[in-house]
Amino acid sequence: MNDTSTLPPLPDRLSIDPSSPFHDAKVFEHDIGIRFNDKERSDVDEYCLSEGWIKVTAGKTLDRKGKPMLLKLKGKVEAFYK
């Protein structure tokens, strides 16, 4: 397992999009897991622990800027290092 004392703390809100203000490259150097409603998910694009939501891609649909459309799902969110 990883030594958790050397890992950066997981932020309350994190996004995989590098242009987002909630993107933190230091955190992505390690494997991150997201548990949503007690099930581990691997398709999460963004999460917020305090507000209790995740965003996942909505198929192949793109927005007007060419980025994938995201669906917001509300529930119990937990983030952890694998």
C-alpha cells in the first residue's frame, strides 16, 4: 500500500479537467478512488465532498466548446487513495 503520510491531502472539490480551477496536478500523481453511494466508481470527472455530488460524462455528447457534457449525480461521496 501507499504511505499516506507522504500523500497530499485530498481536496473537498477536484476535477480532472486541467483548465478547471479545481484541478490539482499533485493529487493526480497518485491513484485516487471515488466511492459514490457505497459503490466504487471509475468514471468520475469531478466531485465535491461537502455538497455530496459527482459529475460523470453523458455518453458522446459534447457542449458548444467541444468538451464532454457532464451529468451531476447527488449522493454520498467518499474520496480515497488506492
